[in-house]
Amino acid sequence: MKNKILAFTMAAVLAVGLMAGCGKKSSSESSSASESVKESSAETDSSVSSDSTSSDSSSADNSSSGDEDGDLAYLISKAKNTKVAEQKYTPVLPTGSEEAEIFIEPIEGLSDDFYRGVDISSVIAEEQSGIVYKDWSGKERDIFEILADAGVNYVRVRVWNNPYDKDGNGYGGGNCDVEKACEIGRRAAEHGMKLLIDFHYSDFWADPSKQQAPLAWARKKLDQKVELINEFTQESIAKIIAAGADVGLVQIGNEINKGVCGVYEIEGTMQLLDSASKAVRTVAKETGRDIKIIVHYTQLDNPSGFIQRAERLKEYNIDYDILGASYYVYWHGTMENMNAVLKEIKKTYGVDTCIMETAYPYTAEDGDSFGNNVNAGEAIDGYPADVQGQAKIVRDVMYYANDAGALGVFYWEPAWTPVGTDFDKNTEIWEKYGSGWASSYATYYDPKDAGEYYGGCSWDNQAMFDFNSQALASLNVFKWVKYGATSELKVMSYESVTVESSIGDEVKLPDKVRPFYNDPSVEKMLGVKWDQADIDAIDINNGDTYYVGGTTDNGDKITATVKVMNVNLLKNGGFDEGDVSMWKIEDKGAGDATDVQKKAADATSGENALHFYSLEKIDFDVTQTVKVSENGNFEAAANIQGGDVGDSADIYLYVIVDGKEYKSDPVTLAGWVNWQKAKVTGLSLKAGQEVTVGMHVTAMAKGWGTIDDIEFYVKKETKDTKKDTAQSKDTFTFYYYYEGKDTLIMNIWDNTNLEFTKDAKLNNAFSWTSPLAELTAVSGKPGWYQTTIKINGSTSSGGLSIYEKSNSGSAIFQMDPQWSDDNGKAVWRAITSKEKDAYAVKDWAIADLP
């Protein structure tokens, strides 16, 4: 994509901060990093130290200007003599349970002092971009009033040292400098909320995969960084206090699993933490403030690794009060595990804990044409991607954190809403005000990440304000969580139904399913009637995944996933067994790039997968050799996910038979848990032949990913002739069930051999080159739509998507084609649904409706 580059001056950016009471930047104020918008499986405990950066620093380390605002003693004295800003707004909060549009189960005994916090670091950039926040009735109001009314008592704000290029253009992500922290802190205090300062010690985003030093510090030696981090921390806190903020917590680094400030070896990292901690203690003592220190890590799904970090802090005698953790339930394991780890930390090390970040989507839609970081496919059972599901998961995270003795929970960026829907107009705003996750100017600092993927906000579907910046009911979870909120009983979602069956075995689907009600105390199973045509379409003689529609007793449409499992001739193909000696790993790279990782989120099944990551070039093969016991046609398959492997990456699955190598198509990795399947097919083998199945990965340094469920199996002949006969027609009537009220549009990805007939009407109102057809309503069948499609010959590529006419940017249903059957006829199958109400009642052939 091409983004327009807009220049703007620092004067405009700093104006608000100066009015808020922050002074000019001092010599050391040139780098501090940020929040983890995306999680990566690339974390490592490397012993390699790196103080270099990808860009030369033009701002070096300018000497102090000598003015009063640049003098540390003056700043601390000013802070000491500044009172917390006078509270101008006091909310009226509940004293008992309330009637509401969503249900919130109360947490018994929850203290009023429990941190019910939000990170709103991007809010100033959002307001500069034209966003005006609205309360639940649609009235425009100051967002700090809305947050106070919702029961928020703490605000978290990230601080970057110098998020601007040499011409003063902001890197984006809120352009979170000290000046913005001053304004946010003052406004929070005026509404009765305390402030948590989240230092990143970088000029831009810092997360588990990167901890880049500020440009001005990049070429400094460790002892110099130790001094600079102390000075910068003291100066920044003093400025923010002097602006009127009620600073209660300070975080010295953000998700520092890998290191901090461009230093990755343990000894150096601990020296920097010690210096930052001393800086906080100094300012707290000099200003008479009670400020607690937080050390922040992530990946609670690796309990031993998280506890090891607490042990390391103890070993190095780091002075801190709270061990903070990021916890996103779709990335970091169960809440029970989170609870257990936090209890162990408090019991063993005697420090308090806190959840520094959590979030969850309230919708699967995308509000700003940039795409979402987390989609509906990552929703957790019992927590649908809607407002009730979002509120319930935040309540439950609070419950498990509180039960573990944690001091509180912070929701990450609930106010980061879209600045518009038009991509080109959005781009101008993102570039000018920094309200996207990164601007093109970030290339100056971070060319390999932000420089390639800059643009809008990938978090808008996890905000607690809708796409028009109006507060959602879920925002009130912070005030309702103590006494609860009641609403009409309803089913939120259903427990996922997944049935695994071995080849040749009868598929048995359950006759009842478990609903998740908004009131979790209600436990009532519901009967379900499964679609017989979908069941008949399952080929039990070949391994594949099928989707079977069903209707519950109360009329809800659900979908079951049926996996017909191949008999894997490889041992421990999923790496879940303790013994992995049957796998041979040949590492030809510069370092030991692979390990068996226990992390369910990074596996296609079970908990384990073969993980790879290295600070050096990656080049390895993982192989297993077996003997074939029967004559037949064989296939091999493997799943792989990951990223940052570089354009020259070479990744493929292969099978070696009698010295000849058969390779899959090259695999292109597309990001975290975006699984790619590699296959080698058409192997005609005889009993007794020796076969080696392997996966090859060549990637650039810092590439990462996991490989799971490597299979080698006999390909059985299909015996389900009913399915083939039904799909051999040339004309198909496609039926689709949709509960919404909007007109539906079908987009065919490749129209070379397709034509619409009968009920379909061509619609040229959109910009796609492929034809679009309106799905017409089926008479007498509310919610059902249909269209008739004629296939002339075989399709060469493609599939179809269905969109709401008013929202063409996000498909609610997709269907991919299987190019042909054994007789060369075009076949369409592999239905994938993105929302619970998106349900294709049949494969393309049979047209019976329930």
C-alpha cells in the first residue's frame, strides 16, 4: 500500500504538552518504548547483548540547554511544590446491583482499592484526529468523565523517549512522549483517577520480540545507559508530577522478557533495572509521593519461565514492589493457570502482582480498513466476540486476579477507535497525528517492522467504544464488578463441538450441546438436530475436516467440526509425547534454532510443537524415517506458522524415496497462528520401501514459528459415491442462512468459468473485477437467501465471499473450492464460517431447507 507522507512541525505536537505544564526536553529525553499490540512466539532468553540500532542517530546526545526546565534539581523541586490537580468531577457509582443490558456477576469482597485501570495512551492523538467520545446515551462528553462514570480508578500511559524523526514527524502509536503523559495525567487527576507511568526506554514500541534502544542512546556503552536511564526516569516523573498528575505506579520497562533498552544479556538488563528503580525511589522520596515500582513481563502461559524471571530479580536484588504481567486469554493460556502462577509468585517471592494488560474483541468487524490484530476465530469458548462476551471476560480476569491476591487489572487501549472508514483519508490522519499504530516516518527508527506494516489501528474491535466512539455497555464492567448487574437471561454462545474420528469409523455427533448463558450459574443443556446432508457429505475413508450444521432446541444455528483422522505412520507427529528421539534435527545455521515448546496457542493440536527462533540465520531440517507396510498411494502433510523469515526464506515439506526427493510447494509464512499446510501427494509406494519425511526451513535471523502435526499416511479410495454424484451437476443453487437485515452480496473470486443465472442479479456498484451477485430472499423462509450458479468446465482458482451490502470491507462467510473430483468435474466444498449466524446449509448440490 502507498501511504501519503505529510510533514508537520514539533511545535504543534508539543503545544498541548507545554500548556499542561511540561517543560522542554532535556538532554537524556530521547528514547523510551511501548505497548505490545501483537504477541509473537519469538521470545528467547538470549545471552547476546546488542546496543546497536538499524538507523544512525542524528540527535546523538545533545548537551543540556541549561534552562530551568532542563535542570533535574529544579524539576524535582517544582514537582515537590506542586499539588495534585484539583478534582473537578466526581462520579456517582453503584452501591448495589443494577439493572443493565448485560449481565455481570459480582466479585464478592472486591476491595475499593483494587486497580480497575485502563491504558489510554493514544487518546490525545485520537482527539487531535477529530475523535469526540460519547457516553452510553450518545451525548458528547470528555472521555475522562465517561471513564470515571464507568468506575475506572487508574489510568496507564506509555512513555517513549523521542517518538519523532529528525524533522519532527511522529512515529505514530499515539506519539507517546512525556508531554502527552503530562496532559493525560493531569486530566486523570481532575477526574479522581491515579496515574501509572509505563516507561518503555525506547523511541517506539517495545514488546517481547524487540527492545530497541532510543536512538540517542544506541551507541552508548552499558555504564552510560545506566546513568541515562536514571536521569531520564527522574526527569520524566518529575515533569508529570509537576503537571498535576497523581502518580501512584511506575513501570520500569514494558514486557521486558527479552531485555531492555537494546541490552539483551541478563547482567546488563539487571543493572538498567536497578538504576531505573533507584530513580523512582529518589523522586518518590524527594517529592513525598507514595509510588510503587512495577517490573513487567509477559507470557504467563509459560509458568516456569515466568517464575524464573521472578527468581532472577531476587538473585540480583532488584528493588521493586509489583511483578506485572500481560494476560490476553487468547494468547496466554487459561485463567486458572494465570491464577496459579500469580499465587506462586506472591507466596514464594513476597511481592504483589498485577495484570498490566488484557483485552478482548466485542466484534469481528474492522472499523478503519486496516485489519484487526485479533479476530472472531480466536474467540474463547463461553466468550463470544460481542459486548456481553467482552464484559464477561474482563470480569473473569478480575475475578481470577483478585483471587490470586493481585492488586488490579488494566485494560489495554479501550479508547483506540477508528478515525474514519475511508483508507486514503485515514492515512492522512494517521500520518499527521500518529493515531494509527505506526506512521511511515517510523521507518527512520524501525524499518523492519513499522517501516513495512505502518498504517491504522488493529485494535479497534477490542475497544470499549464502538466505531463511532460511543461507550459500550462493557465499559461499565469496572463499576458493576463489585455489586453486579442483572439482565434478561440469554444464550451468548455454545461450547465448540469438535468430533475426531479415525478413518473408516462411524462419525458420532452429540445429541445435546452446552450453551453459555450470560448468567453463568445457569447450566442447562440443549438438544440439537444435525443436518443429515452435511453428515452424508463426510468421507470417512480419507482424512479431512468437515463442517456439519445443526439447529438447537431454541432455534439457534451452530456448526460442528468433524475431523476424520489419518492413521499417521510417523511416531509423535505432534511432538506431544515426552520422547522425541525418533525425530532427527540437523541444524546447519549459526545457532541452536529449535526446541520443543509447550504452548497450546502455538500448536494445531495438543500443547507442544517444534518451535524455531534464532538471533542468527536459521537453517535446519527435521526428519523421520519409516518403512511402508503395504502397497498404496501415500501422502505427507505438515502445519507451520510464523513470521519475520525474510523474502529469501525457503520452507517446504519433502519426502525421500529411494534417493529421490518429492517436495511440496514453497510455504509462505503469514504471521502468528495463521497456519499454512504443506502437502506432498501422489506417492505410489510398495510394502517394505523406506521413506524419509522432512520439513526444511531456511530463514533470516530472528525469524520465528512452530511446526506441528507432521503426518505420513495411506490415501484411501473414496467410497462415498453419493457425494460425488451430487456434486457432478453443472448448475447449483446455493442457500445461505443469515439473521441480519442487510442485503447480502456474493463475490466470486475468479469468474473465468462461472455465470450467474436465474435469481442472481449482477451488481456493479463495487470495485471488484469479479462479478457480484445479490443473494435474494427465499420466499416463506425468513433469514434464508439463495442464488443459482452455473459452472462451465473446471475453475482454475478462486472461491467466494459473502458481504453485507453496507459493509463490503469484511467478509462474514467464505468458501474455498476443491478444484476437481476424480472424474475431473468442478467441485466446491471446504466451507468456513466467520460468524455464528453465517451458515451454509448444504454443499453446493442439495437444496433442501429445514
